[in-house]
Amino acid sequence: MAAYAHGVSTRAVHDLVKALGADAESARTQLHTLADILDRQFPPVKEMLLKAADEITAFAAFPVAHWKKIWSTNPLERLNRENKRRADVVQVFPNAPALARLAGTVLAEPQDEWQVTDRHYLSETSMAELHPATAAPSE
């Protein structure tokens, strides 16, 4: 039994949103299908979706192996929690630059860590798919 919100099947919308992750072309097609479904009850939403179609499907320009990590906000949430934790320890900042220094330090730490370890957010193999190696010039 499907649930309906304002006359639109939430299951159908869920299935279409899930299908956005299938492949690049189907993601774009599904976005238009979703916009058409929502147009019946929410014409401004269709207009908004179609106007933002390039931004919504920007992930499709990357290798499929990257999509899940592009969608995820986990790293951002982790950095925000760490910023909050450190700000709570300090409690009172003497001025705005002091707060900016702390936030900058928290943001620089993962970069520094990734520079000295073999741990990477995106694997080197999947990153190589972004820019395939060009053939070496023959002599």
C-alpha cells in the first residue's frame, strides 16, 4: 500500500530518487520524470528542479565509485562536530580571528593526516578514472 503526500505517491518519488544513482544518463532522465510527477501538484517545484538540473546531476560527471562519497555529508559533519568540541573547550574567544584560526586548524588536520598516511577518502584507482593516463610519446 503506497503512502500519499498531497496526492503524490511517496513510494514513487522514493523509487525515482533512488534511481538517480543508477547511471549518469538515467539520473538525468529520472530527474525529468520526477519533475513531471511533482508538476501535477507542485508546479513551482518542477520549475525549480529543472532549473537546478545541472547542479543536481553534477555528481554524474564523476566515476560511479565516487558517487556515494560525493553524496555523503559525513566528513563535513565530522569536521563540524570537531569544531564545536574545540570551541566548547575554549568557550570565550578574544576576537573573530582567534575563532578563524581554530576553525582553520581543525580543517587543516585531515589534510595533514592524509598527506602522511596511506589513507585516502577516494582511492587512487578511482581518482585515476577522472583523468586517464595519456599514452607516452614514442621516440
